[in-house]
Amino acid sequence: MPTSVVIVTGLDANSEPHGITIGTFTSVSLEPPLVGFLPGINSTSWPLIASNGSFCVNVLSSQQTELCWKFAKEAENRFDGINWSAAPSGSPIIDGSLAWIDCAIHSITEFGDHLLVVGRVEHLMKNDPAVDAMVFFAGKVTSVTRSD
Ligand SMILES: Cc1cc2nc3c(=O)[nH]c(=O)nc-3n(C[C@H](O)[C@H](O)[C@H](O)COP(=O)(O)O)c2cc1C
């Protein structure tokens, strides 16, 4: 199945940034505005992000392939060398992302070896419409062009 690719970011209790490459991001509800994704129960970054009660979804463009892999590999400091600014919640907005969605955690439910995290959308922004979105399919990163 092709999926979109996002990096879910947040700050830990010491205000250090964390982020995870995620392909399970989905819209859940329009009213109220809810979105969701599924981190693994063994994720090391998710509990650190969750401790702050919020997260930011960075929708990757086709030009951010390096970031997709960087935030999917085990690493102490994935944010080294990354330019970012703070969303209203404080969670990182990564430079060059196609769009960002800043969320407050609504619920976390365990299903087998993954958690379904649902967030209430607090703020969002879409950037340069000329840039293509990243798509993940069959183990590879590809892209899709916006028609508007
Ligand atoms: C395109 C892509 C999509 C991914 N989607 C998910 C996902 O939805 N849930 C998940 O738990 N891991 C997903 N991963 C794997 C995580 O990014 C990877 O396991 C990461 O090292 C987890 O980091 P953490 O242990 O710091 O949380 C995905 C990886 C890639 C490359």
C-alpha cells in the first residue's frame, strides 16, 4: 500500500526535540478535528514526545528523502543539523515540510504491538504548493504532484 510520509515531532521534559518517521498518519474526524497515527509499542521517541501532551505532524515533500531515512534509523540526536522552528505547542516544525499540523493528544489506545494515537488539531499550515508530496511504496520513496 502506498502511504504518505510524515515526521511526528515533539519536545521531551527537558525541551529536547524528538521525531519519528511515520507512514500510518490519517485523518480521523472533521468535527471535532482529529488526526491519528500508530507508533510501535517499543518506540523510544514516542513516550518522550507524549510526556509533553502534544505533537506536530510534519508532512514531507519529495525533496526530504534524507530526512525520511534519518528519522527512521536509530540515532541519539536526529535533530543534529536540522533547521526547525517551534509550532504553537513548542513541537518542531522542520524546515521545508509541505505542511504541519500541531496537535494536543486526545487519546492513546493499545492495539497489539502498536498504539493508536489520536490528536486534536490545534493549528495547521500548508506551505509551497509547487512542491510534490512524498509517497512511500514497496520500500522506496517516490512522489505525487498536487493538481491544484
Ligand atoms: C516510510 C516509513 C514509515 C514508517 N511508519 C511507521 C509507523 O507508522 N509506525 C511505526 O511505529 N514506525 C514506522 N516507521 C519506522 C520508524 O520510523 C522507526 O522504527 C524508528 O526508528 C522509530 O524510532 P523511535 O524508536 O525513536 O520511536 C516507518 C519508517 C519508514 C521509513
